[in-house]
Amino acid sequence: MPRILVRVAALIAVLALLFGVPWWTIVGAPELPAALEVLGTIVFAAAVVAVPACMVLGHGPWQRDVAAKIGDLSLGLIWLLFSLSVLGNVLRLVLSVSGVDSAAGIVSGVVLVSFAALAAYGMAEARRVPRLKELDVVIPRLGAGLDGLRFAIITDTHFGPLNRTKWSEKVVEVVNELGADVVAHAGDLADGSVAKRAQQVAPLGKVRAKLGKFYITGNHEYFGEAQAWLDHMRDLGWEPLHNRHLPVSQGGDTLVFAGIDDPTGAASGLPGHGPDLPAALDGVAASTPVVLLAHQPKQVKQAAEAGIDLQISGHTHGGQIWPFHLLVRLDQPVLAGLSRHGERTQLYTSRGTGFWGPPLRVFAPSEITLLTLRNGK
């Protein structure tokens, strides 16, 4: 069977499941008046056509922001409704076995109320200024002069169709209040071209750091203008760590900050793009501690083999919309937080500062991270 037919069949199957389960839970199973059943069926039928159409118009070659807004929100809402409907049908089975009358109607009501509450919570959580997450990280090889270095991290801002310029300004205010020595952006800066998203990104030019501001590409930069974003961030006063490193020194001791491209860069067609850890570490003395910026947590495998002290990643969003975290864990070794890999390497995975696509965060709050690096001595 031709590959295109396989993809079309897979898409139809996913849409049938994603919309069919909620339709059955809310419209099909309960004994609704005929008029409501017809109306509900029409609404679901229209949505199953409109959502993929808006996603293609918004994120395909046409890049229509209005379509992207509609498609993104609808996709997030139907995912949430689908997840609750699955749980609802489990409840319906339990109620039916227990002899409860009108189990389908009870479950329909519970699912709708739960959906409304979680959707409202999720939208508020996505749009709020992220909470600050503070953590001490011990790097045994860290010199005494750098003990206590304050390292602020933002990532996955995903500036996109929704204009979040004011939100961006507030994020910068929080970061600057930290008085960090080093600030890093760990990728997925924006969705779209520099021309379309420059206004939202502009506040990042006001970020202050005593020793350095570093930026790497995520996978989403490679859906658009990766090199242009690297150049633009340099213009805003950030140092792009495009398979390179820079040292920071304090009190006579040195710590290297290195960065590598996202793996999607290798297939982007851009010369010199794609993760190259040996190039990033070229010239770094074996005795010097290294903090590596690498967008995806699964890049830690190579980092551990190279003896990196600490890797900083994002990408997972902590799952963003429950229970999507279960699928994220199939692809990534870590969902969020600090973890150890091998004898030396630690990995900190941020849940992200913004959100991608659906303006929803359900049980996966965003964060601005402040790590205080310690030598443990």
C-alpha cells in the first residue's frame, strides 16, 4: 500500500477515535431527546472536519494564525474531552454492573462538568506567568569560586499565533528579579518566522545576567527559520551555543557552558546543523566542569558518555495536557525534574515556560527555573 494511503488511513482512524469516543459518551449512549442527539452529532461531525483543516491551514505552508488559534484550542479541548470520556466509560461500566439506573446519563453529566472545570483551569494555567522553581544542584567538580552560581532557565516559550508580548515582558521581569549570574533559553523559542514573532521575542533583549546569556535551538526552530533565530538572538544580546561552548569564570575558577543543536537539525538541510557534541566540547580541558544545553532529554545518553556534569533540557512540557505525559514517556527518558545518568552526569528537565499549540496546561504547570550550583564541599 502506498505510504500516503497508510498515512491517510491512520489519520482517519485517529480522528474517529478522538471524536468518536466523546460523541458516544455524551451523545450516543445517553437517552437524549432526538433534537439534542441530532444537534450533538452535527457539532461533532463539523468539528472532526474543521480541526484538521485548521491545523493544516495554521501550521502548514499557509501559516494562517487565525486558523492555528482555532485548530490549536480545538485540538487541546478534544484531547481533554477524549481522555475524560475514556475514564467516564470505565465508570459507566462499574455503575452498570452495580445495577445503577441511567448510568450513561450520569456519566455524560460527570464528563461534561469535569471537562468544563479542567478546560477553564488549563487555559488559566497556560496563560499565567510561570511559577518559580528553585533547586540546588551539586556539581562536585565545581571550583570554590563558582560555588553558589545562580543559573536561571527558561525554555519552550513557543511564541506563536497568540500574541503574548505582555506575558513575555512579565517573564523577563521575573528573570531579572532573580539577579542570576547566567541565564539560558533551552530551545523552542518561537513558532513561525522572525518577522512574524519578533515583537513577542523582543522583551528577551532586556534579560540581564552577570556572566552570560546562552541560547540553543529546539526542534521547532527547524520547522521554520533556525539560522535566522540564532542570528536574531545574537542581535538581542544572547550567545547562541550552536555546537560550541563558552567559559565563564569567577573567583579564579572556570565553568564551561556548551550547547548542541536539536536532533531535527540533522535533517533540516541547513549546512552545519544537527547535534555535534565533539565540536561543542572541542578544546575543553578534561578537568573543567561542563553544563550542556541540549533541548531533548534523550540527548543525555551521549552527554553521559562524554562525562558532562549537568545537562539542561526542555521539550517535554511535563506532558502539558494530562494524560499526554504517558505518550511523552514513550519517547523521552525523563518527564521533568533532576535525574542522574551514569556516574557523573545529571539532567535537569524543565516543564517549559510557555506552551505549544493548545493554550492549555492540565496538571503540568509551567516554570521559570533557578538552579544554584554547589560543589558540595
